[in-house]
Amino acid sequence: MAAIEYSGITMAALEMNWTIRTALESDIPTLRTLIEASVRGLQADDYTPAQIEGALGTVLGLDTQLIRDQTYFIVETTGIVEATGTESRAAGCGGWSKRKTLFGSDHASVREPELLNPATDAAKVRAIFVHPDFARRGLGSLILAHVEAAAEAVGFRRFEMGSTLTGVPLYRLKDYVEIERIAVPLHNGESLPIIRMEKQNGKDSRASK
């Protein structure tokens, strides 16, 4: 899929464009750093330090299968950031999957690599993260819209995700509804609450029931 550019976003300390492109294997170190920064910086109000430590790299992390499937995206800034002089920087990431795995990194305890059927199954919205420096500026919404459009382009009409508590307010605004709450056991003895959510045909799944 060709990169899609979203321009005209102006912020207090910078002026730049967002560019979304398909992530490459060479982006993996950058993506892992971005995801950890996002989790530590934006999810501390919803999860304890022990839960965050136990979830990073397993429940909350990068699934490189999405990169191999070319269904994971990285958002970069283009322009000059006044504070640092940087011309390009990774600001967010996210993707979708044509496989059954609902959430988790390469090292998650449950992996379901079987392929989904677009005619009957929901595409999985996966691992949307925004760097704290770019939070609350609409970037999560932009990534979600891009991901949904990419899945729709290959025939999917329903979407499903395993959301963190932090992401639930945004996804509710985007017509996702809660299906169930999952307590995911972590290797350090903690558990992480994850919310399974669904959206169908541009409307929430309850509207069709």
C-alpha cells in the first residue's frame, strides 16, 4: 500500500506533516523503543508499575508477523521540530491483522497464526501506540482510520481489538463497543486487564443484534 500523507497539522512548538508508511524490518528497533515509551508515558494512570513491567515485551509489544504481512504502519513527522531541530521522527504506530491473534508481541503466551476469512471474520486492530510527545493531538484517531481503511480494502467489514484500559475512551468514540474483559496473566504474577472490543460496518456491533 502506498504511503498516505496527512498534512496541515500545526502544534504549539512545531509545524509538520504526518506521513504513514508500511513498517519495514529495519524499523523494528525504532518501533520497540516507541512502544515502550508510549506504555510507560501514557498508561501509568491505568496500570501499576508491576503490571507495566510484566506486560512490556509480551502482552504490550511488537508482533513482527504484522511487519512480514505488511499490515503494520509507522507514523513519522516530516518537518523541523523547533525544540530539537530533528527533521523526521517516529511519532506513532499501529496495524491490523488477517490472522486470529488478538493482541500481544512475538513473545506472547497465546499465538493464533491461522488466517481469517474477510467474509465472516473481523480483522484484528493491533498495537496502536503514540509517543507521549505527540499525545492528545489526534494521532491515535488518524492511525485507527488508516488501519480500518487498509483492512476494508481487502474485504473486511468488521473489526475487533484487545484494547488497553487507556485506549478504551478513544475507541468508544470511534463506535467500538466492549465485548468482554480479559485478565491476562503476566510472567511476574500480575495480571493485565484487556478489553475486547468490536465494530461492524462503521457502526457498533450491538446495532446489528
